[in-house]
Amino acid sequence: MFTELGHFALILAFTVSIVQAIIPLIGAHKGWHGWMAVAEPAATAQFMLLFYSFIALTYAFVTSDFSLQLVVANSHTDKPLLYKFAGVWGNHEGSMLLWVLILALFGACAAWFGGNLPDRLRARVLAVQSSISVAFLAFILFTSNPFLRIEQPPFNGQDLNPLLQDVGLAFHPPLLYLGYVGLSMSFSFAVAALLEGRVDAAWARWVRPWTLAAWVFLTAGIALGSWWAYYELGWGGFWFWDPVENASFMPWLFAAALLHSAVVVEKRESLKSWTILLAILAFGFSLIGTFLVRSGVITSVHAFANDPERGVFILIILGVFMGGALTLFAARSHVMQAKGAFAMVSRESALVLNNVLLAVSSLVVFVGTIWPLVSELATGRTLSVGPPFFNVAFTPFMVLLGAVLPIGAMLPWKRAKLGRVARGLIPYFVVSVALAGLVWSLQTGRSLLGPIGLFLGSWLVFGAFADLWLRSGRYGIADRLKRMTRLPRSDWGKALAHGGLGITIFGVAGLTAWEHEDIRIAAIGETFTVGQYEITLDQVSEEPGPNYRSLIAQMTVMRGSRVESVLYPEKRIYPVQAMPTTEAAIDNGFLRDVYVVIGDVQENGGYAVRVYIKPLANWIWAGSIIMAIGGGISLTDRRYRVAAGARKPVTNATAAE
Amino acid sequence: MKNIILALMLFATPIWAVEPDELLADPALEARAQDLDEEIRCVQCVSETIASSNADWAKDARIMVRSLLIEGQSDEEVLEFFAERYGDVALMRPRRAGVNLLLWYAGPIMLLFGAFGAWFYVRRRSQEIQPEALSTDEEKRLKSLLDD
């Protein structure tokens, strides 16, 4: 009964979304206030209905209601409770429901907190947002309905894919979707602005926090996914350039570009049409990601089991929304009059450079991701585009970006003197080069990767510090520190995000360049040396788990005569899906991780054992989290708390810088 | 030797299911082999290299790489061996030839276009600013801000 009501609520939400997509739009066009006012209650109703529907599906999973096809295919009574909850979105249909729920949540937020937006703009934004709901609710109801029943329910289900049975599943997809889908807000604002024919600082002040929030979630979601892969897949890889990872990375790069160009619109009323285009493209790439994951045209470890019918449906959605928005853009973008002029050397120009680098690097990832498809269509031959390509083609853009970022971030608006900014940064540059040189001379005959990573990392971190420090006056350290704490939060957010990027870059470069691995057969009681560590395989035992059997090893990691840690790597067999998984054991450290994996028992009685020393591994995720925190702090900046949507003259906004 | 291993690859016997045994005694050769592992795709898996895949096929492919290296073949020859038998799908790094040149040069070409576009845009914006200088009012405000 409860489940059936959930199904009903889903259908009702579909009809509400149709109303919300049409009525306010007509109202805004004709200037009928009553029609425009439909948008807010409709947005709330849509969200409530979908929320109820989602709860109903969750209830079915938690109570193991095997009359639902989806629950049979993805659950089991023995599955731990956490995964009964998280398992709701561990499959195609359920994750789509989460997708539209978040879409409706963003729409509802715009309705709840958009009180100070102009009526007409708000009505249009909510209508556009709801038209996306219409498309995806139709997709769910007609091709991927989670509420389909089975006539004769079985006694038990087929269990969830064991690789997914991890805490990561509880957080990674929701965060990622908050990011992906959050970009729909920027899209709706962009399309609404095109319909209005006007973009001003107030518009940007609205779009920017939504984009920033989406970007923060996307950053956290991608970082979490990468960390999950790192400890779950059993060999400590953190990024594979898999099509689905790329699908989340492309919107992230575009969102980052959009964040920066929206600043220019907000503070200088320039780059307007470009910002609109970026907002459309950022969400477009979210949709492309959805298409890649769910259509099956591109093989990926992440892809849901899929059929071409769904792929075609999403392709049509993608075509309609991108085609429509871009046509509208072509027809209307000339109306956007840019106001602020700026010199060749200025913050604006630096941000244009930022946008070029981010957008092009994202397009490189895009071309690489779809190239197998293009090649097959063009020449009939299949081929692969893997990590070796992306590492070569993508990395230079990030190196370039990192190299110019600290200078660009400190250039004054409108007109700047490069020499003045550069002079202030010289000491930080010299220290960064010196650090890299030191490492270069210490390591023997290896690649330049490590030193370059260290240079970029420290240059970005010191540059971010300098950005705050050099604006703190010149009256002694105590006074400068005090002044630093009084800088606007958006400045702190910016510095943290840029510094975090540096830390991540250094982590990636360090891990890739200096990783050390050891693979061997070890007998029980045997001690062997890996790098500076002595590792002993103490014992191996078999233990039962809730829905798996486990082979657990105990391994002691010693350095000199000191015990660094005792680790318990596992190898699990999930009988229902007849699938083994490796659970690596990791001794997390500030400078390195010791990562151990236990393998199969050998014929002569030993065990296959892998040990990896992974330098700076945690820096990758620490940097990403710092980036996300920086974004979060920037979101709490005074101008969003106090002045969101208010029309202040531009001069005031620049003076606040 | 090659034929025997090829036959074994087809039948994936458990004799080879010993991962640490795959390793070559010569560290230099093993390092080359591991670099090659990153370049070859496990054609029976979904977008994984033979270095990271646990599949039997990947395991056999790793052994094949090593036996070819022991025979004294160059890195290119090893990659060619896999490309011949399984098609270009087996290569994680697409060849720099034919249509693929477009893929390889997509980045630089797009950067060039982007840079040109940005250059013209910024130049147009900066020409508008040329005659304009800070007004006396602005100078005063600037001064008061700087003194703050």
C-alpha cells in the first residue's frame, strides 16, 4: 500500500511538474501575476511528492519488500541495514529517483529563498527548472520505473553488487548528484536570463552561490569517489580516466570556469554572454555524463546495466535542452551589453585565461572520452583511449593553469601593472623553485614529475598565502595578522580553494612519481623489507561476515625497532553474487600510506601479498576537501548573507574588493 | 614458446594463477614490463588495463608481456603483438596516425582557437578603456582606500 502510494506520488509529481513548466512561463510572458505565482507552491508540491515517493522506495528496500522487481534485483535480507538504505541509489532506477528528487529540491530552494528575486525572473527560473523535471520524470516513468511489481515474489533477493557494499555508497552518489544536478540551477538562471534579455550584477549574485554550492558538492563527491576507489579496488589507484569519472570531471571543470566568469559579471558587468554560455554548457556536460553512465554506448566499470532505449531517451532530452538553450543563446546573446571595459593586463583578462584553460582542458577530456565512439562510427574500427592519452593530453593544461594562477589571482581589476604584482610574489616563487630543485637533486634519475608537482604545489599554496598577506598593510606582524582575519570571507575562501588545488596537485604528482610496490609470496611468520619498512605476515584466519566469508591476515609493519602499525587486510567472498572483493588495509600517515593487500593461498602454503608505499596519498583528498571548504566559506560571505539579489551599484561592489 | 603460452592463454590454466610468480627476476626488465602493463587494455574487461585487472585474461596477458620481453623484443614489438591479435582496442594509447591525429592535436588546436578568441575579445575590451583614465574623484577615493 505504502509502496503503491509512492508510485502514485511519482506520477502526481510528473503532472505537477508539467503545470509548473508551462503556467508560470506564460504568466511571465504576458505579465499575469496570478499565473506566475503558481510556480512557488508547485515547486514545493513537486518536491514533497518526490520526497514521499523516495521514502516509499526506501521503505521497500529496508523492509525487503520482494514484490518489487528492483528490490529483488538489488537487495537481500542478510544485507546490512546501512546498505539497505544506501542500496536505494545503488541501481539505475533508484538513482534516477534520487536525481529528480535533488532536482526538485533545488527548484524548491529557489522558490523558498528567492523572495527577493524579481517576480518575472523567478517564475521563469522555476518553469525552466521544472521542464527538466518533466523530461526526467517521463524518463523514469516510461523507461525506468522503480515501482514495478513482480507477480510471484521470490523468498529472497539477488543482493547488491559487493563492490558497492561500502560506506562510500552512502555518501558518494548523493554528493555527486547534488553537484551534477545543482548545475541545473545555473542552467535555469541562464535560460531565464536569455528569455528576459537581461543579465546584470544582481543576476550574477544569484547564480554564483548556486554554482558555487554545486561545485563544492561535486568537488567533495569526486574526492570521495576517488578515495573509495583507492581503498576498495585493492591496488590503490585513485583516478582511472574511466568514461564515467570523466563524466563527473567535465562538469566540474566547467563549473570551476563558470564560478570565475560569474565573478566578472558580478563585479564588473563584463563577460556576460560567455558566462551564460558556460552555464548552459556546464549543465549540458552533466546531462552528457548521465547519458554516458546510463546508455551503454561507452563501456565503463561504473555503467549501470542498460538498454539502448534508455540511451535514446536521454539523448533526446540532451538534444532538446542543449539544442533549445543554444538556439536561444544564438538568438538572444547579442542583447547582453557588456559594460565594463578592461585593460590587457587586469584581473578580468586573467579570468578569461582561466576560462580558456579550464574549458579547453574539459573539452580535451570530452574528445578523449567519446573518441572510441567517433572512431567506430567513422572508420568502423574500435579503439581505446586510456590513461596514457589523458595523462599526456590533459596534464599540460593544469601545469599552465597552476603556473599562472597565483599571479592572476592578485592582479587588480580593470587595469593592472604586471611588474608590481610579480615583484610581491618573487620571494614565494624563489622558495618554490628552490624546494623543487632540492627534491630534484635528492631523487636519483627519475622523472621530472615529482619536482614539477612540488613546485606547482608550493607556488599555489604560497601564492594563496601571499594573496592574503600582501593585503594586510605594513604595520608589524601582529597588526597584519589581525587585518588578515578581517578580510572578507570570500577572500579566505578563494585563498583556501587555490591552496587546496596546490596540495592536490602535489599529492597527485608525488604519489605518481614516488610510489613503491612489492608483490611476493609470503609464508606465515615470514618477514620482508619494503622501502624503509619491515613487514611480517603474522597469521591468516577465516572468519564469517554478515553476508560474506572473509580471509583475514594480520600483518605487522615495523620501521627499525618500532612497530608502526598492525594491519588486517581481508579478501571477501560474497556467495550470493559469487564475487570476491579485496579489502585493503591501510596505515594512513601524513607523508605516506602503507597499503597492504592479501591474496589467494598458494599451493606451497604461502599467500600472495602486495605491499605499496604510497607517498602523499592523503594530500590528494585533503587538498580536495580544503578546496570544498574554501568554496563553503566563500558561500557564507557577507554579500550573500546580506545583499543577495539586491541591486547595488557596481561601484560599491568593486570598492568592497 | 610463444605458441605454448598462446595456447595456455586460451585455456587459462590455474598453473598461471600465481601473481607473484609473474614477476621477472631482472628488475630492469620487470620495470619495463610494468610500464607496458599500463599501456595494454584487458580486452575482456571494461576499461581496465592489464596492470589493474584481476581477470584471468589480464593475468595471462601480463605473462605474455614478460615472455616476449625475455625473448628480447622491444616495447613497440610487444605492443604490436597485442594490437595484431586483438586490434587497436588493446592499446590504451591510441596510435598517432590517421584520424587519431585529430584526437592528439585536439588540445593544442582548441587552445589556439581559444587563445585567439580571448585575445581579440580582450583587445576589443581594452581599446574601449584607452581614452578613459581615473577621474579626480576616483583618484581621491583610491587614495583614501589605500590609506585606510
